Amino acid sequence: MENRHHHRHNYALKMELKKQVNIAAGLVSERFPSVSGIVIHMTYYREAATPVLMVRTINIYPTSYAYFKMDCMIKSCDGGGFDLTSVVANMVKTHAKVKKGSLVCNGNVDALPSGHASVDYETVIQYKRASKETP
């Protein structure tokens, strides 16, 4: 019984930390005012006989938090994940619309080597149309 209480407490702390990180990241509309939407298509892979773990599409709106670090899907992974923050920031800076790439998880899992999971991603950004100023 006590172990379950400890687990619940740790989960609550983890969720509170995640909330604080999201708030610190700010909203997409604040960090990237020219962006009207972002879609990230991700395929998660693991080192296993069936390597595709999950296919996921994430829709990000101007009202979403500008936090682009996705958790590793391997349950016991500690400190890992896939951070697309620099990908998104560089795309906005150069006004790029599509970027494809791969990332490897560098987190720690007891029985697995570093690189135990990876993702292929395609990030698509839609920009607001430039409003024509009237003289």
C-alpha cells in the first residue's frame, strides 16, 4: 500500500514539474507570433523484433505551449526523450515550411543501451498570411 502512495506522490510531482516547464516555455503565439499552426508526424522506433512502437501526429496551435520535447515511450527510460525545440525554432527563423529528420533517445534504461529508441519526424509549419497595411 505504501509503495502505491509513493508512486502516486512521485507522479504528482512529475506532473507539477511538467506544468511548470510548459508555463515557462510560453505559448506558441508569444514565442512564434508568425505561426498559425504546427503539425508534427512522428514514428517511434525501439530496439526490438518489432521496431515500430507507435505512429503519432501532434497538432500544435497558437494557444498551445511552445514546449516541443516529447517523452521517450520506453517506460523505464530516465532523462530521455526527443527535443524538437531547436528544429521548430530554426524553421521559424528561416520561415521553413517542412523539415524531416531523426532523433535518438539518450536516456538511461537499466537493461538497454543508449540509443534504445529513436523517432523519425516530419514537422510542418503554417504561417499567418502577412496582412497588407493600408496607408
